[in-house]
Amino acid sequence: MVTLSVAKGHGAYTSTMTVEQTPGVTFSAPPAASAPPPPPNRARRAQSKAVQARQVQRVVTRLDPWSMLRVSLSFAFCLWMIIVVAGVLLWQGAVVTGSIGKVEDFLAQLLAESSFTIDGIKVFEGAAVAGFVLFVGGALFAVVTSVLFNLIAGAFGGLRFTVVELETAQAAPDQRS
């Protein structure tokens, strides 16, 4: 638990939060009034130093549509490739186990046909084209969403969130009595 206090122009506030410890960095809260101070131990003090961190608020007011297009295209392409490879592997597994033949026999019986065959190449082509259409549609949706966010953020002030700055954290001064 780390208690952070921030003084603002409109008042001060204190926030208690849990912060994951980063390797090489430790956080310590001020000792309670009833707890005796820890004995000075130079080896322990050298191992871990108390770090001061500050809590700040950031506001996102604009998303660049070009950046959203690049990120969404790369994400959608990776997702599309994963689905295509998984589909091919599942299809090959179904062919090897004979499941495709059983489905073909069931459909031939259901449709009262003498024989029914599923062409794997046509299924793959259809899935690839449908995936590509979804790939382009998803990327365009992300761009339109970013433009819509920019319009809404311009009217209402953006998206506000609170972060703890660890990059600018400074070592706490050594408190010796």
C-alpha cells in the first residue's frame, strides 16, 4: 500500500493505492506513529531504497486517425493470419480423422442426394475472402471511431485518467536521526 498526496490548485487530496513492485524499486509507506523506527542496517539500506512517486492526472483529447489505422491494420492482419492457420490445421485434423467424410455422408442423406462432397479449396477461399473483408472493415471502423472520439473529446474535454509516474521517481532522502 502506498499513500500518495497531491496538492492541487483547487485543493489537496490523498489517495491510497496498491502498486506492483518493479524489480530493483521498492515502495515504502511512512511508518505508523506507534511503530518503533527500524534499526539502522547499512546492508539493508543499500539493498532497497525508498522511492517517491507522484500521482498525476492525464487527459487524452485527440487520437490520430493515421496511427489508429496503422495499429488496427497490424492487429487485424495478425488476427486474420492466426484464424486462417488455425482453420487450415483444424480442417486437416478433420480430414485425417474422417470427420469430413462423415459430415458429407450425413448431408447427402439429409438432402436425399446420392453423394455430397465439400471442396476444401473453395471453403478456404471463401473463408480467406470473408476474413479479408472483415480485416478491412475492422480497420475502417477503428479509424471512424477515432475520428468520432476526437469530435466528442473536443466537445466534452477528453478522457481523464490517473497514473503514477515511476520514470521521474526520485530516491527519497535518507532520514537519519
